[in-house]
Amino acid sequence: MGITLFSRREILSAASIFAGGYALQLQADEPPAGRKRFAIAIHGGAGKSPKGDEAPAVEKSLAEALGIGEKILKEGGTSLDAVEQVIRFLEDDPLFNAGRGAVFNAAGGHELDASIMDGKTKACGAVAAVRTIRHPISLSRLVMEKTRHVLLASDGAEQFADEMKVERVENSWFDTERQRKNWEKEKAEAAKQSGTGRSPLASEHLGTVGCVALDTHGNLAAGTSTGGLTNKKYGRVGDSPIVGAGTYADNATCAVSCTGIGEQFIRHAVAYDVSARMAYLKQPLKEAVAEILAKKLRPNDGGIIAVGADGTIAMDFSTAGMARAAADSSGRREVKIGR
Ligand code: ASP
């Protein structure tokens, strides 16, 4: 008679079945060799570094956002929860072009875009051109979890928000003096150089927010939220709510969130391309990200954050700077804006 040896993992998961204990199961997930237990990266927009005393304020806010995500992941929470909560926090900070602090469009109002994706199931949800939703990232998650659709836009998305009892605010709630000044400046620039298809302020700090995470259960998630580009046309939708362009997650490869000139990220299906390069070309994550920025996109188009299934983090950009932060289970913790 042979003796059957059980691994620690099998014993723990059997114990969790007997105990009926989901919490115990959460603790029992040990990563395979070479994979980090958890990893998280955040961006607060690409472009020129924020000016003056804005830079330390942006760093402080990113550090706080990172702490929120790190805590969720450390305690065995899901990557989806970490992504949603980090982005909710940044949506409430007027320093970022997402939620409060969103840019002004050409009509002098705000239209917000967001998306979220679950790398385990490929479920995803997004909202586009919403005008009264305080937390577009959470409404995106509800689109993912409570409808059979992926993307709801404008009035329909707002009607859905009411059905879900999601908080709505006046459009003017998103106004900030900072963004009003940027809008005035942008209008003056746009009048000078029209028809290039390129934001004249491509080298300004853009301020969109995004988060990618790997949780202790081996699941990846990604999310992005933005007010779009300053002075954009009424009804213009960028890459942030387009799954495959601004956001993508697949447990087999990576989770990605982009920031920059949205039209470029849509044209080149950037977020999906990072994943596809890993899957088909077997390119390492950082190489895939660097190659897209250098070869497919134009200089100054933006930046990409990504986390691989093994917890590798990539944060790269072709602009002067990108507000960003990262942490993982090996003790890495960083917050940076410039090169
Ligand atoms: N990608 C966003 C958009 O084009 C803007 C940004 O990332 O700052 O709407």
C-alpha cells in the first residue's frame, strides 16, 4: 500500500472545504514559483510633469491611492476591487483628469469615459460620454456585472445609473479653476493650429487615471477613467472606455491601462496589442510595452502601465513624464512623475 502525500495547498484547500471557510481559502493561495503574490501599478496621466507645488501634491495622492490598493491585495482582496477603489479615490481628487477635475470639452462641459476588465473571465464594462456620474469606474463595473453589455453611453448610461442607484452630480460639480484655465489656453492654441488631429497640448500634463493589479489568487484586472482631452468635440469618445485600446486584462498574459492621445491608442489597439505580443510573439511584458511606444505610436503620444501574470510591472511613456506608482509583495514601492 502506498502512502499518499498531500501538498500544503491541497491540505489547506481541503480544510477550507470542511470549514466551509472562504476566508481560509483566500489565505491559502500560494503563488507558483517565480510569481509575485501581488502587484499593483497606477498612472495619473502622461504628458509634461505637473508644475510647481502640484507635483508633490500629485505624488502624495498617488501614494495614498497606492496604499488603498496595496491594502486590499495584501488582505487577500481581488484585483478588481483594488482597481475600482484606487480609481474611485483618484476620481474624487481634483488634481486628476477623471471624475472631479475632469477637463472641459469644447462646449464648456464635461463628458467622462471609463472601463474595467477582469482578466480571469474577460468580463468587461465601460461607460462613455457620461455627464453626471461621480464615479464612472464603478458604473463601468456595474455594466460588467449587471448587464449583458460591455459599453453604455451618454443618456442610457445615466438612466442605468439611476436604476443601479449610483450617485449622480450636476455637470458643474466637475468644474475646477485649474481645468478652466487649461481650456482657455487650449482654445487659444487650437485657433492657431487647426486640422492636425493632434492635441496642441500633447506635451501638457494630461491627468487621466488608471490601475492594473495582480491579486493573491493569480487574477489580473485593469481599469481606466478620464475626462478625455481638453476642448474635445462634444460627443468625442477616447480610448479609455474602449476595451482593447485603453484597457485590457487577460490572466494568460497581462493587465494594461493606457494614457495619452486616445485616437492613437484606438488606431493601434494598444492595450490588446501588449497582450497579443506576449501571447503570439512571446515578447516579455516590458519589451512589448517599449516597442509599441517606440515603433507604433508617435513620440509624445502617451504612456502605458501593465502588470504581467507573474507580477512583473511595466510603466513606460513617450512623453516627458507620467505620474505613476507601483508596489508588489516583494516590498517594492515607488511613486514617480518624471523620467
Ligand atoms: N487617453 C485619454 C483620451 O484620449 C486622455 C488621457 O489619457 O489623458 O481620452
